[in-house]
Amino acid sequence: MSIVTLYAKTFGTPLLIALLLWPFISAFLTLPILALLYHHEHRLRLASTIGSYLSVLYVVGLLTFTQYPMPDKPDRYCATHHLSPQLNPLEFIQDVATGGVSAVMQLLLNIVLFMPLGFLLMRFLRRNIGHTVIVGFLLSLAIELTQLSGFLGIYPCSYRQFDVDDLLTNTLGALVGYGIAKLCDRRWPPKPVDRAEINHRPGIVHRGVTFAIDMIMVILGYYPLGIIVVWLFHAIAKPLPDGTFQLASVVIHVESLNTIVTVLGMASFLIFELWIPATHRGQTLGGMFTHMSMETRERHGWQRVLFYAIRTTIIGGWFLLTLLQKDTHSGLLIIAVVVFALIFKQMPWDYVPGNAESGRVGTDGDDADNAGRVNDADGAQTLPAVHNRQNGGQIGDTSTFFKQ
């Protein structure tokens, strides 16, 4: 029986569940990393997107498949398996002598398993060799200790052996990954970033990451307040036998609370998605973090009002449907907007007429064209800050909603 077959039979259903959820959880956890990349680099190339996803996939997989897949039948497994810690750092010599190629492959696997960690720490997080060794050792130690404790007592016994040789080989793997990253730095050094530039032609990935940040802000803006309102209502109002409540001399139906929360939600949405960008050069709070403006060209007067009216109607309509739990309608609307963006490379509100566009769509894979525009991974280009300054730095800048 092969080791893969034995592993699958031992861990069974938990392994299958972990394999199915692994890619989707990793995709969700990649969003904050993409936001950080936009924040620090002001752009996102296709290679960076793929690299970010694979990095999260690796970390989640490392933590999941060294911990979660537990034997299906704890009582039977614990009765027949008694794993004591292996604390001899030279035990690998005896293992190689008796196990031959299989033991050597196990040692190499432990090294390879932590090489991506060292690569990530140096190449993307810019950590030095000392930090890499410490993080590699501590992460390996954490994994071994949780295995020794049956995942902190969740499992009734130790289902994998604590092995000090794993600590050494894992740490060595992180060190090897660090060395590979240093070699990559010499061949492909990181490019300098203009911290003042703002992307006025964001692609769909950039917009999506920014919108996800904005929605978190919107929820944080109204959800806690809604909970307080509901709690105060139930604390003050007097319940009546027919299911209604009496507040002072007014009889209130409980459905009115849903209306109040909906109003709070829409007020929060309008603040974060209309008032803030209209008074901050087309940038929402998420856009400020990812250095993106939703205004792709200069607009004045009625043109600018129409731009925000269309955007607020479409996106606000989706948010209202979500608050009202009209999941089918809200889902269809957001899918329609995404499909539109994929086909036409811009949003419906971008068609509102205005002055010359702030940027133009570039070609994926290029770092910069002859004009000095930097490409985004999803087909957009950002303009250098000097270009914006030459135009007075007023693209989308407003002191009031109607003035630019």
C-alpha cells in the first residue's frame, strides 16, 4: 500500500473536506494581501496576483494539512497508537541508515516544505536572514507542539509524532528559501514606487479589492449602531400581547426595527460611497488605501452629478437589495455589473461624458510604456504623480459636490 493511500485511508473524510475548502478559503484570504500590494506598490501585475494566491494557498495548506486531517475514529486510533516525542537531534542518522531512500526523501520533504516560507519572508516581506530563521523555527515548533498536544486537546491523543529533526530540517528549508529569494533579487530587483501617484484608470481587480474594503467600512459604520438601537428599543419599549411594542404612547411593530436598520445601512453607504469620494478627488477610504480614484476623467457641474447619480443608483441599489435580503436580485445585479466591466473594460458610469481621460488601458504584462505609465494586472495603467501635478493635481478634486 502506498503512503498516499495509507494517508487517505487514515484521515478519510476530514482530508476530503479540507481539500475541497482549501482553494476557496485561500482565495478569500488573498484579498487583504492584494489590498496591501496596491497600497505599497500602487499597481498589481498578473504575476503578483498569482504569487499572492499561491502564497496564501501554501500557508493555509501548511497549517491545515499539518494539523487538521485527524484520524476518523479517535478511540480506536488512540488505543493502537502511542506516539512519544523524538528528542534526539541526531536520530536522522539512524533513520537514514535503516530507512535508506525513504528516510532521505522524508528529510528532503521537510526542507522543501518550508522553502516557500523563507522565500516569502525575504522576497515579499523584506525580512532579513535572522527574522527568517526565527520565524521558520517558531512556526515549525508551533506545528510540532500542536501535534504533540492533539491539536491543543481537541483530539484525545497525539496523532502525529513530535520530532526535533523536523524542527531542524524545517528551519533549514526556510533558510534555503531565503537564499533563493536573494538570488531572485539580484536577477529581478524590486522596482521603485512613486508614493504620490493615484490610479485613475483602475481595472476590475483593483476596483474589486477597493470595493471589498469599502463594504467593510460601510458595515462597520452602521452595524454596531444598529445593534445598539435594537438593544435600546427592547430595553425601553413595553411588549404587548399581540407582539407589538409600546414606546411612550406610540404602538410600534417589530418590523419597524428592520426599517430603522435599513435606513442606517443606507446612510452609512451614502457617507462612504458618495459623500467621501465626491469630496476627496473620487477616492473612497478603500481607494485612499489602494491609491485608486473612481473618476476616470474630469467632470464638472451636471456631468459630475450624473456620474455619481448613476453609480450610486446601481451600487446603492445592490446594497439596498442586500439589506432587504433580496439575495437573488442583488446577486443578478452584481453579476451584470461584473460582466459589463469584463466586456467593456470600464463601469457603466464611466460613460458619462467629461474632459480628456486621465489614462488609457494598457497591455497586460508590460511594466511601463514609453510615456512612463505603469500597468495594472487587470489591464489598467496608473499615471505618474508628475503628470497629475502638471494638470494642477485637480483630477476629481472637489471642495463641494458640484465643484471640481
